[in-house]
Amino acid sequence: MTIVIPPGPLGTSGGSIAHLREHNLSRILLVLATDSPLSRAQIAGRTGLGITAMTKLIAELRDRQLVMEVADTNPATMGRPTSLITLARHYWATASLSLDNGSIYASIGGIDGKYSTSFTVATPISLEIDAYIKYVGLALDRIAEECRSAGQILLAVEASVPGAVNNSSGVMMRSVLNGWFRPYPLRQVLSELVSAIDAGVSPSILVGIDRATNYSLLSRLQDLDLPGDFETVAHLGGLYAVSGGIYSRSALEHGSTGLAGEFGHFVIDPTGAQCWCGRRGCVETQLGLAGIYSRCSIMDSVEADLVPQLARRHEEMVEELLTRARSGEQQVLKALDQAGYWLGIAVDTIAAVVNPRVLIIDGYLAALQEYLQPEMRKQLASIGALPSITDLNIIFAEDPFTPVNRGMHIAAGLAVAHHPGSAVH
């Protein structure tokens, strides 16, 4: 995925020379964050900066150990010694924390959006948030220790939450982690935890939080061959509950309170079952994994009783549904047909409201696609095609349960690119 950074005005009213310099450093890093390595000429073309000014800026980024030079191994340019610029990954580290009910999946990587070290911290199920945060502190301590051992400094941390998050204020508003409806200042708490670590952490560390599906969308975009000026992409999925995201104009769309793309709580059946959010007939009541599994259960499982198990058992539950469907079990086939029908309703609504060019479906919905997709297509055909549906490219992910950690490292790298001044030795 290549993003062209518009040149923009080089001076703004009231802006200082130092501010302008940081702005231009950021433009270079943003280009490299989306496509690298690149030659100096390529960077100049995408940022609109002059070669002389850009060369000085790259030298400064090298001094901050944010970029490095690598040899050009392209056969087409062999014989003409040259070097390319790429993001450095040996000094600064980024970390991700995938927070969920019963576990914390952590990973450590570089500012280039890639990660190589990961581990899991198990937690008791359905802990109170204050008790859960103690386990988060243990995970952060281990991350800092890993960074110290590798001779790295932790510069950015991203944390994903299953539920409603205001990424701007840093408040977790509605999640299984905070008893669903208790607002919790998660980013502030995480910042305090990392600030208390003795060594291995930058004094200007960047801390971000977001919904898990937004990070998943960032990760999925890396796998799509989209031009730099591509149109809006929407995402529908989740590991075990329905959510989504919107990516437009080279950025995630969060809305005024961080909930843009929360497709699981469109009301599609006002007389339907009550959702855990308190409303009736949300998409979640028809498409949530707990609901589908409950309707297929031979043990009369209650949907609410399944929710605490989802974080640990969702892949096992999906595999059970697939096995029973492939054996021809009518109860399961009927439930999946019904879910496919409602998936068609949800897709049509997203297409009409968001009007994306591409809709990516992942998570358990993608894992069950062989049984959901026929009824989804049938429903879309039966209600008539609006232009928003006619031009929509629906993509079911081939690897439905790819962890969101890659998306978090991409977000961490972008945060550093937007704030190069955070790289303080």
C-alpha cells in the first residue's frame, strides 16, 4: 500500500521553524511507514520536499536512529552504487497488548510495523478491571525487560480492547473488561504503568488504545494491493463478536467519540432479542458467535452464559460448527442460513451508509463463509441492487483469525511518524 503525502504549505501562520522541521520529518517518516525502502528521489517526489532540504532531514532522522541506509539490491540499478532509506528497527521498539477476557497477548517489534517476539499472560476470566490491570502491569514489565535485554528503548505502546473505546480521550467506555458500562481511563492508566518502569522505556513514550477491529483493519490493508489514492474501505468482523471499522483518506475514521464503524449495534430487527448493550435487535443478536452457537446447541446453552468463554473458545466453537454443518446436521445448517440472511442485511446497510469500494469480512464470519455467503448473496439479490452494492467488492479473509497485533505495531509506527520528537535518546 502506497500513500502519497501531499506537499501542503511549507509555512503556517504562527508556526515556528522548529515546528516546520518536525512537520517535514514526519512527512518523510509517514512515506517510509507505508512503503520502504525508497531512494532519496522517491521520497522527494512523494513529500514534495527539495533534495537539499530532504538530505539534511534524513541526516537528522539517522541521528535520532529512526531511519537507516540499506544497499540497493535491485538488478536494474546494479553497477550504479546507491543506497536506499528505510525505517530503523534496532534501537527503538514498539509493543502491542491485545487485552481480552482471560488473556493478554503481547508482542514486541520495531517502528517499521513488524514484530518478532510475542508471549501470552493468562488471567482469570471475568476479573474486575482494577484486578485485570495488575496483569497488564506484569506484561509491560516483561516487555521492558525484553527491550533492555535486546539493547532497545520502548518508544510506543498500543493496546486493543474488545468493545467501545474513545481513542481520542483514551477512555474505554463499554467492554467485557470493565463490566460493559463503566467508563475507564485506560490510556491514562497504561501511561502511568509504563512511566513507573525504571529502564528500557523512552521518557516520551507514546501510548494509544483502540478497538481491536480497527487494528485488524490496518493489518488487512497491508495485504491488499490498493493504490495510494484508493477509496473508502470498510471492515466487518471480529474474533467472536460483530464489530468493524472504516478507513478513508489514508486514515482510520473514528467519528466524534471513537465509535465509527461499530457495525455490531445497528438495529436490524426492532422486535428481536435483547442485546447485551441494552437495545433490541442489534446485528450482534443475529450474527454474534454466542448467538449462533446457542441456536445450534444440543445442550440448550444460554447465549449470556457463553460470552465469558468466547475469548478462549471461539476458534474451538467455530470448528465445532463447521464439523457439524459438514456432517449435514440440520439444526446447524438452519442456524447458519439464518445468520447468512442477516449478514446480507448488515452488508446492505453498511454499503448504503458508508459507501465503501471494498468491504473486508474476517474473524468467525469469514471462517463460516462457506455456509454464510450463499444466503448473504441471495438476500442482497432479493432486495435489489443500489449503486453502493453494485460497485462493492466483498472480500472474505483467507486467514480469518490473524491476530490484531500486526495492526497495533503498524499503528505504533504511524504514531512515531506523526510525533518524531518523541524519539529522545
